[in-house]
Amino acid sequence: MITSSNLAAQLAAKDLTRTSAALTKSLAKLSSGSRIVNAFDDAAGLAISLRFDAKLDRANSAKDNVANAQSFSITQDGYLKRVAKTLNRMSELAMLSLDGTKANAERDLYNSEFLQLKSFITDIATKEFNGVSLFSSSGLSSVIDPEGTTLTMTGIDLGATSTTYNAVTQSATNIATTGAATTAIASIRTAIDQLAADRALLGANQSRLNMAS
């Protein structure tokens, strides 16, 4: 019995199989755009790649957090600008009410506008951003980088729990008489000082968020 084999053909077939496998691997890398497609390509490199990919995903999520926090803070400041104009007008009305040449009937006219402006500030105090109160005593915390750094923005309270602003917006505040107008002016001046401090705080928050972004 004679057994014959074609060694050259076998070697050629083996080389062809190896070349085809290498070509398939190269095509997989080209199509995926990644140097490492399977764990056996480079186990250590794969581990590093996974860590980098995860960190990039966290960084992108943190960037979204920063953008939302910026929008929140900018919205707050937009409303506080309107509160500032309102307080200025209220102080102007209170001063007009203190004019000794005015009769109480005229003071009632000033007081009508004054009361409407009070309601305007009270309404702003209830505004929300995506279901989150814009003006409450609670701070707002956001993670702003992939390492987990947290920025907490101090709450700005315009509601009834704020002693400073509530002194202006409470039901008893009015300018119907000279005595009431004198009290109202003092409360408004204090509120304006507090508003300046609150807007400065917002500016600091926005600066930090801009750097984080």
C-alpha cells in the first residue's frame, strides 16, 4: 500500500488560512475604527481602552450636568433682574406716597400698583426649572467632572420662608399711609441689598460652571 501526500499543497493551504484570518482581523479593525476588536488582540490594551471609554462617557455626562446647571443659574438670574426692577419701582412708589402734598386718595392709587408688584414677586418665587424650584432655601448639587467633583449652588429663597423678601411681600406691607410707606421703604432697601448679594452669588456659580465646562 502506497500513501502519497502533497506537502507543498498542504503548506500553501495553511498559509492561505493564516493569511485569510489575518485579513479578516484587519478588516474588522478597519471597519470598527478600533485597534482592539477582541480581548485576545491585546488584553492589557483592552483594559486600558475600556477605562478610557468609560471615563469619556462620564465626562460627556458631566458636561451635560454642567450645561443644565448653567441654564438653571442663568434662568435664576433672569428672574432676579426682573425682581430688581420691581423692587426699584416699589421704592419709588413708596417715596411718592410720602409726599405730604398727596391726599390719601392719591396714596391709594400708588398702593394699588404697589400691591400688584408684590404679587409679581410672590409669583416669581414659585417658578420652577424642569420641575425643580428655582427659588428655595435648598441648595442644588451637580457632579461636574468624571472624577465625581460636586458643585453645590446655595439656594436663593424668595418665598415666605425668606425673612428679608417676605418683609416686602407679606400681606401687611403697603403704602396706603405715610407710616406704612416708611416701613415699606426700610424693608425694600434691605431686600435690594439681599438681592445684590444673591446675584453676586449667582455670578460666582456661573464663573465656576464656565471653568468646569
